[in-house]
Amino acid sequence: MNTLDDWLRWQENQFSTEIRLGLERIRSVAERMQLLSLPVPVITVGGTNGKGSTCAMLTRILQLQGYRVGTYTSPHLLRYNERIALDGAPVSDQQICAAFSAIDQARDEIDLTYFEFGTLAAAWCFVQAKVDVMVLEVGLGGRLDACNLWDADVTIITSIGLDHVDWLGHTREAIGLEKSGIMRPGKPVVCGDPDPPSTIASHAAQVGARLLQYGRDFNADNVPQPVLLGEVQRLNAACVVTALQQLQVCLPVSEQAIAEGLRTVSLAGRLQQFAGQPTVILDVAHNPHAATQLADWLKKNPIAGKTSAIFSILADKDIAGVVKIMAAHMDEWHLVPLGGYRAISPTDLSSKIRAAGVRKVIYFHDDFSSAWQFIQSHASKQDRVVAFGSFLVVSGMLNVLAKRESQ
């Protein structure tokens, strides 16, 4: 395989589903690659929502302090390379291909998933680059997620909501227990959920982790307001500051770096605004917890015109839950099909939207470009567009808006 696209196509065709939880496969290959033990401090970030924002804040602050930071996140929006970043910048195709080649040679007969390949590639790239610290975002759950292969020096659990219930359980208690799997004996775990399920504290006690709970052990009162929009970002920032305080011995960080980092951090697809006619807001709200944050922001930032939704979501999500939360803030809905085995057709999605009680007009479009062109041709200066749901919605609209900027 000669290109990154070749490697990714090959990985995507290995299995009928890319979700296969468990650490046995990745542990065996990591051992062969001498990656079982990482030579630098590790910060592992889990939770239902807020992981990407938290990783971005950590990376920016540590980078400003002068550390070389390796950050692994998922999914990506425009390019796979976004998942593996050095000092906030995606690594090159050549670096990832070299990592994939090393993994393929080491794995021999062991079948790895798409996500396991990426996780090992990130660790390999970071070790090669001699980073000072690694920030790892959990992909799904925690206990059986590939990132949990490594012992973290501090873990963050941002929030617990109902998502990925087919894999993690149908209650917050069950999901909280899965998320708690990233805790380690004697190591601090920072929980930012203001109303955590009891399984967070009980598992921390069981494994001997030092739980720092928002509202009890820390709060956001003295935390600088991050530039990222939404009240929840202040809470995420409080988790970041608290976690960094736990690493002051091995990774000292100044108050100046924290303040500057929170002031200058950026992250696509989280209440990301684009000025123009109409204004566009992109947000990866794909579960009720995230939709509530988006709806609250829309309520507190009313406009004179109408709000149009560009919406699509994967079939295994709580579609009714998301729609019911967002319905009051949308004057019309524009549906665009997504690709992949987890997609739902616009017709079926429309039926679910109607079943959730929405009576506003629903439009169907072949792609994001045609949806945008239709809305733009009927919009006034007072209107806004909110594109939300799947990460694929945000990535699709980022491509469309990039073309607008280049014209």
C-alpha cells in the first residue's frame, strides 16, 4: 500500500463493523512493538460529551507551556490526520503510513480494527517524535476502549449521558461504570459531571483511584472563561485545570499558560460560527445531552429571523430524544443522507422527526451543497442555519463553507 488512502480503504474493508471492543488484540500487537509502556505522562479523557473540547484545551495549555504534546482524538472531520496531532497540528500522511506499516509487520495473524490501527499508530508516532506528554481521547466507553491499554497518570471523565447504549448499557449507572474503566489505582480521576451516577464514586473506591468530583472537590468559580462557546465549556475548563494541577510535579504549568490557552484554544464543530448571510452554526450534537447544551445556547442567543436546521444522524442514536430537545428552536428542517452502514435514510429520519411531534416543514436534499444552496437562496440577513447531529454533518458543511470562502 502506497498511500494513506490505500491503508484506510484496506482497514475499512477488514470487518463488517469497526466496533469490536476488547484489549486482547491491541495488547498483543503493542507488546510486539514495545509500546506497552509509554515513556511520558499520559492524560486519558473519557465521558459522553466534551472530550474533544477538553483535549483541545489540554493540548493548547501544555503547548504554550513549552511541552511537546501528542494528542489522539476521534473521529476526524475533514482528514484522518486530524486524529494524530503533534503540538495541535495533524501529522503527515508519510508518518501515519510508516506507523501503519510497522503495525502491519508486528501484528502478523492478529486482526485489528480500524480504531485499533489508529490508536497504535498514534502511540507509535508520539514515541518517534519524543513527545513530553500524551493526551488520549477515549473512542467508546472506557473499560474496553483501545486507549485504555495504557495506564494514565490522570484521567478525566467529562460527563455521563445516554449514548452508544447498545455497547455500554441503557442506564447512566451502567454507562458510568464503563467510563470508569479508565481509572487507575492511586491515580487521580477528575469527574466533571455535576450529577454523576453512583458508579463513578463506587468504582473509584473499589480500584483505589483518587476521585476529584466537580461541585465537591473543585468548581469553575476561578477558572478563566474559555473562548469556546457554551456554558459547559467553563465546566470542561475546570476539569482541565484540576487535572493539570495533579501533574504539577512532573508537568508544571503556569497560570499564564492556562489563561492564554483557554483564551486562544480552537476546535471545529463545537458551536462553531461562520458569519455571512445567513449565519451558520456547526455543532456535533448527536445525543440528548449535547443537544440540550446546543438548545440552551440557541435560547440565550435569539435572532430576529428564522432558524433552519441542516440535520442528519446515525440510526443507532436517540433520534427522538435529540429532535424533541431541538424542535422548539427550528423553523424548518433540511435532511441530507449520510453514508455508511449506520446511516438512516432521509425518509425514515423524516418519519422519526414527525413521530417526535415536529410539524414544521421538512425538506430533502441530495447532499450538503444543494441543501446550502437552497437555504442561501431563500434566506435573509436575520436568519441563521444550525447544522448539527452526526460528525458527518459538520464535516460535510465544513467542506461546503470552505468552497464558499474560496469563491
